[in-house]
Amino acid sequence: MSKVAIELKDVTKSFDGNQILKGISGEIDEGQVLAIIGPSGSGKSTLLRAVNQLAGPTSGSVVFEGQDLTKVGKQSLNHLGEKIGMVFQSFNLFPNHTVLENVTLGPRRVKKLSEEQANQEAMHYLKQVGMAEKANAYPESLSGGQKQRVAIARALAMKPKVLFFDEPTSALDPENVGEVLKVIQQLAEEKRTMVIVTHEMNFARQVADKVWLMADGQIVEENDSKTLFTAPKEAITKRFIEQVSLV
Ligand SMILES: Nc1ncnc2c1ncn2[C@@H]1O[C@H](COP(=O)(O)OP(=O)(O)OP(=O)(O)O)[C@@H](O)[C@H]1O
Ligand SMILES: [Mg+2]
């Protein structure tokens, strides 16, 4: 039996009385890669933000490490950013810091690592994503794919329990997509617990253990990736897969 890393129970999220997430329940197991796919506006980003409490749920619970995150105090949530790493579509690197500094800032400030220790660990993760040679470069001199690989190293340097990716390749030029997907694939092979919102259907199919198809604030279909892509149960899933594979 695999251990559950995160359990969602009937998570809802409303903005100004408008319900965007309409009761999401499900589990993410340790060492599992969950891909979340679905049409634009279906609530995928909202769900990630609700789970990591950047914009917590309106109702329902998110159980992580035995605690309902919707009930714990601010103090505990301060440490959540260390435990649930986040990689965004837009990289969000600090432009006035070098690649190395981008990776060491969090560990130094939050984990109070010495400069030497933080640099050593950062170089390890930069090597892992193939960016060690650019340690002293500034973000503006990097391609989108390189920036995203630095952003992944930065997330890894916090030694998170879980990594969330929100469309990590959507802002990239097509020629840069592969190098980022390759890094994420390697992380999956290390059996890291990851949740990846993506429009890359082939990637989801190959790398994800489990897929949630979201539409209109709900999980319409949950299945292992092979079944979901080859024998979808729901009409919405069929239509969605057909549509995106035509693009
Ligand atoms: N802060 C907010 N205030 C009001 N409405 C919001 C807010 N954030 C998201 N929404 C609404 O919630 C809905 C779902 O948005 P969300 O960004 O989660 O979709 P998505 O599935 O990530 O879409 P995409 O594939 O385009 O990224 C949208 O209708 C959006 O306008
Ligand atoms: Mg989104």
C-alpha cells in the first residue's frame, strides 16, 4: 500500500460568491506523479493554490503530514512553502540576482544555511538540471528553458516533500520545451511526489502515474494515465483528448 502524501476532501473555492472549485476529493500518493489536465478556466491553477494555501479553500480539507492545512495556524503555514515547492509558468526568478543566488536565497534565509553550505547544495541541484555552468549568469541572459531549469533547481534546493508545477512549459518556445520536460521526467524517475498541471498530453501520458481530468471545477475523470488516454470513460475526456491532440 502506498502512503498518501496529500488528501483532499470536498475542497471548494469561491471568488465573490462565484464557486470555481465545486468539491474536489482525491489523494496524491508518496512517490506518485499526478497530472492535472483540462480546459482553460476549469480551475487547475486555483486547485494548486488552494492546496498549497496560497489562496486556501473556501471549504473542505487538505490533509498533509497528518494535519488539516485549512485548520492549522499561520505559524505552521509559514513552513509550508518549504515543504510544497512550486514551479510556475513564468519562472519568477529574481532578475537582480545571479542563478546561484536565486537558488541559495531560500535555503539561506529560511533554512539558515551558511553561504558555503547553501552554495554547495545549490551547485548540486544546478548540476542536476544541467545549469551549473551558468551559476554566475543573470536570468536575463538565459533562454526560457534555462530559466525554468533554474526555477526547478531553486525549488529542489528547499528539499520539498512535494513539487507542484503549473504549466511549466507553456511560456517556452517550442525548442525549449523538451529540455524542461526531460528534467521533470528525471525527477519522476527519482520517485518524487509531484503534481503537474500541463497541456503536454504526451508528457502526461508517459510520466504521470495518475491523471485527473478537470472540467468546470470538478474532477470529471480520474484514472491511471494509460487508461485515461487510451480508454477514457467520460465523453468530456474523449472530447478533450481529441481536441488537444489536434492542436
Ligand atoms: N483571484 C481570482 N478572482 C476571481 N476569479 C478567479 C481568480 N482566480 C481564478 N479565478 C477564476 O477561476 C476560474 C478558473 O481559473 P484557473 O486559473 O484556476 O483555471 P485553469 O484551469 O488554471 O485555466 P488555464 O488552463 O487557462 O490556466 C476562471 O474562471 C478564473 O477567472
Ligand atoms: Mg492555470
